[in-house]
Amino acid sequence: PSSSSEDFLAVEMVNRKMRFVWNVGGGPGEVTHPLHIQTAGDLSNDQHWYRVEAERISNVGRLSVRPQVLPDGSPLASGTPVTYASAPGSGRLDVGTGDRVWVGGADKRPPQLLSTQ
């Protein structure tokens, strides 16, 4: 959080679906990818790897989730992205020289986040 606001960007998994949520001053925006994340029962032989890409340009958020281990010709290989536009006019994440940037967690969770851990 910055000294003047509670701006944030977050990526989380909720009910085995990836979710990108943000608020940079113009109200919250969120996008949830429809791909159901698979897991292996035996983690020593886990073949379920995914590439997750989240980006936000101005007020538009984009989330792409693609499996990395697929049979040849699988339709999931393209990882069709999903997008959402939050309110226009607030497109910049305000981070000042004295602000903290949290990667992998935060001391205060924004109420828009749904995951419990």
C-alpha cells in the first residue's frame, strides 16, 4: 500500500481457477479464467504445470492460463486470455519511494481477495 492509498494488484487461485484482481484508485477490477487447474495425487510425479500471465494496461486487466504439458494438437495450447476493464481514468499503480511493495503476501489483505491463504 502506498502512503496515500491502498492500491494493489493480486493473482490468486480460488476454487481451482486463477483470478486477477486489482484496485489502483478507480474501484476494483477482477477477471477469473475459466480453466480448471488440475493437480496430481502424487506430487513427485506432477505433470500439471501451467503458465499464468496477468497484465494490466491502463484500466484493462488481462489473464491468460495455459497448461504447459499437453498432448500434441490440444485445443488448450492457445490459452485464450480473458479481459475486464475497470473504471476509466485510474490506470496507474501509485508506488512512491517510501512505499512498500509486497510480493507473495501483504500485511493487510484487501477485502476483494477471496483466497484464505
